[in-house]
Amino acid sequence: MMGTLATVLAKKKIRTFQDRYMATVTGDIEDVDGVLKITRIHVHYRLKLPAEKRADAEDAFGNYITLCPAAQSVIGAIKITHALEMEDEN
């Protein structure tokens, strides 16, 4: 997911170097009929970018998941949520 979002951001000329782009991923594992199963994944992205690129970043974030092979492979079995926190670069 992170790689797909980085690709979409790059197409909009938004850099995703390590000092600008990171993600924290959490999830829930539950007992479903005696079997441990990942039921939810939440990805919290943090992105430093020029203020004038915020609209482009929001557009990329709103569309990338439909292009993501990993997300599309599990979306029916695992609930995926995500958030984008943006910070203006200095």
C-alpha cells in the first residue's frame, strides 16, 4: 500500500524520500470460529510536502487504494482503514 501511494504521489511530483514519507501500521487479530484471523488493518501515513501540493496529495490519497494490488487482494476479507497526516515542509 505504501509503495502504491508513493507511486501515485510521484506522478504528481510529490517526493516520498524517507525523511518526508512514513507510515505506521496497526491491526487487529481476532478469534474467528477458533482460528486467529487478521480482521482489520489501519495505515496512518505522514507526509511532509510543499503547501501548494496538498490538494494533489489529497487526490492521490483518495484514489491510490483502487490501484493497490495488496489492498485489492484482501479488501473483501480484511477491513482496511487509512489516514493521511500532512505537514508543510520547512
